[in-house]
Amino acid sequence: MIWYWARFSWGWFSDPVFAPDTRFVWALVALLTIFWLVLFLFYGMYRERYAASRFDELISLAKVVTFGILVLFFLLFIESLDAYSARTNLVFYFAAVFVLVATGRVLVRSVQKLLILKGYGLHRTLIVGWSDMLDQLYEEVARYPEAGLDIVGALRLRRETTAHSDPNNDPINTEDGLLPQNGSKELSSIQELPQLIDDLEIQDVLIALGADDGGSLMEVLRLCDGKSVSLKLVPDFYTLIGGMARTEHMYGLPLIEVLPEPMQAWEESLKRLMDLVISGTVLVVGLPLWIVIDFMVRLTSSGPSIYRQHRVGQHGREFVMYKYRTMRINAEAETGPVWASEDDPRYTRFGRWLRKWRIDEIPQMWNVFKGDMSLVGPRPERPFFVAKFSSQIPLYSRRHRVKPGITGWAQVKWRYDSNLDDVRQKVKYDLFYIENMSFKRDLQILFRTVYTAIRGAGR
């Protein structure tokens, strides 16, 4: 509206040939508003930026606004590249959008900072490490209240005794009393870390370990995998974790973020958009066929046509996954949870055909549309197997960093599970996918899955 007033009311630019109708102006305002909202959403500008630098946010905003202006320029003014007025108008429009949006965001972040300083909206934080380092980190956090971290728990680790260590040294000693002053809860077993995160509703985990504690660090990372928490380290560990980390400063408090978001914001938005479009199209366009398959499942075997099963999804949250039933009813009543085999006698005749062509997975499109799953990602497992594999396979829980998928890199590269070695191999493929996630790789996996389904190579 400021651009409109400047051009047609204030006379800041060359005289316009005509003044547009008011209804047209409001229609244009609505369209441009939708354009910017979608663009900001696409580039992750509405993600939580807790206690983040306002300057960094302005830099991100400038990049997105510049891209948006270029899109509008080529859409609206490509035929007027030589016209001075067209370029001047766009420059002014860029300035109006950036300055006003930036002003609004700075005001919001400033209010958030004031609230944090007054103790509102603090992130519940757990610190993990040796006693001396925990106390030092607690003092550092207390020195920077703008960081918005409220230490509500401490997990003190016991050092392993070596030939050069002092057996009388007790690292769980808390004589200085710094942490108990904050009313924090302390445990001494590292295996209790996941339960402590749940009990205290932890949002951030700060890790304070020494320079020779690589094994302890990896164990902490393994136990935190699958939990919806932000992991940050004291900077001493940067050489140990390499590309898994990103250095940041929270109002002067130096920390290292571990395991940041695996995909860029725009790719994540594009991935979700693809999930919605493809799943919605498959469900709606193929509805007559799905009704026929529903009828055939009921006709060829007793029981419901849709099989519902609890699976473990992103951040360890359980959800109900849907499939066309391919086995007889109560197939695991006598055996308990077991893997399906290639010639499993529990399959119905029609169910075997559904699995061969991967049609039994179609109801999971509803899981994708709801957001429980994605088209591409690690296959979700049942809680029984997740608990079993997490204790036997290192970094298994890291699969829960992302949404599970109908298909994945492990599915197109490896056979169906028949033993624990198969699971270990698939976990390697899943971890490779997570560390190399991209929209391009998702498309590659989808094409290979479609090719496998067309050949009828499923099981």
C-alpha cells in the first residue's frame, strides 16, 4: 500500500498513465501478501528462532526478500527492463517490504528478549558432564541470562578408572553446591538420560565433557537421538564431531550445535509440498480402485480390510500406520511380533499379490497427508523392535531424527529384513540418507521405487 500511495498519490515516481481501480489494488495486495507468506514459509522464516541473533535474522530476511523481488521482476517487468520507472518502482517496493517486515520482526524479537530477561519462556535445559565442568558451565549460563536457558537438571558422569587415574577421585562430588542452589535434579547413570529428558520436559541439552571423552560424547549423542531436544556442546569438542556441528553464539555464550536440521528449509518445504500433492492425488484419483481393493480383501479373507499398527515416528513419537491387510486375522497371536518371510504361510492369496506390487502400502498415503510420515524416509518400526534394536545396534535411534517414509534409501538398496544383520545393513543406508538428505535424492528414491513396483519385484 505504501508503494501504491507513493506512486499514485504522493507523486514520487513518473506520472502514471492511469490510476488502477480500488478493487484491483486490494486484489493485488491480497495476492502479494499470499506470495510473501508462502515464500517466507518455504524458506523457513517462520521456524522458531529462540534467543537467536536479530542481525542474523535480518540477513536471512534480506536474502529471501531479494529472491522474491527478482521473481516479481521477471514475472511482471521482464518486458520493461530498459524502463527506468520499472526498476525504480521495484527498488522502492523492495525497500518497503524489507524495512517494514524487518521492523516488525525486530520489535517482536526485542519483546521476546525482554520477556526472557524477566524469566518468561525460558528453555528447560539439562547439562551433562563431569562435576567440575558442570559447575563451570552453570556459571557461564548464569552469566548470560539473554540466552534464555533454565537449568533444571544435571547428569553427572562417572569417569572410567584407568591405570593413571586416582581411585580416590570421586567425580560425582557436589560439595560446591552450585547446582543444588537451582533446585536441579541429578542422576549418576548415563543410561537414565532419555528418561530424565522426558521427566523434566527438557528442550536443550548442554554437554560439558573433557578433551579425551569422545566415547562418552558418542554415547550421549546416541541416547539423545530420537528425542526432540537441541544438543549443544562447549567448544572443546569441535574437532571430534566434524561436520555434524555448527558453531553459534547465544548473546555471548559460545556453544556448538550438534546434529542440526538435516535439510535446508526450502528443501524441507518442497519435500512437504510434494508429500501433500502426491498423497492427495493418489488418494482422490485412485479412490474407485481403492474401494475395489477394499472389497477384494474382505471377500478373500475374514476380517477388516485395513490393518492398523503402532509404529515409532519422528522424535520417537508413536502413531497408527495403515496398510491393506495381507495376512490372516490375528497372524501374530501365537508367535508375538516376528518378521515376515518370503514364503510366509500367514499371507492370504490376495494379500501376497498386494505385497508383490506394493499396493498394500497405499493406505499409508493418509499417514503422509496427515504428516505422520513422508513419501521418502526410514521405514517406521514397531515399538517392540525399536526397543530391541536400539540396545543392539549403535545409533539406531538416529533414524528418528526425520519423518519415517513409505519408501527409503534402505528399501531400494537392500532386501527385506530376515535377520539382525539385515537390520544393521539397512541402518547404515538410513543413516547415509539422513546425513545426505536432499530433494534430489528423494526424487531418485521415488523413481527407483516406482520402477521396482512396476516390475513386481516387491515381497
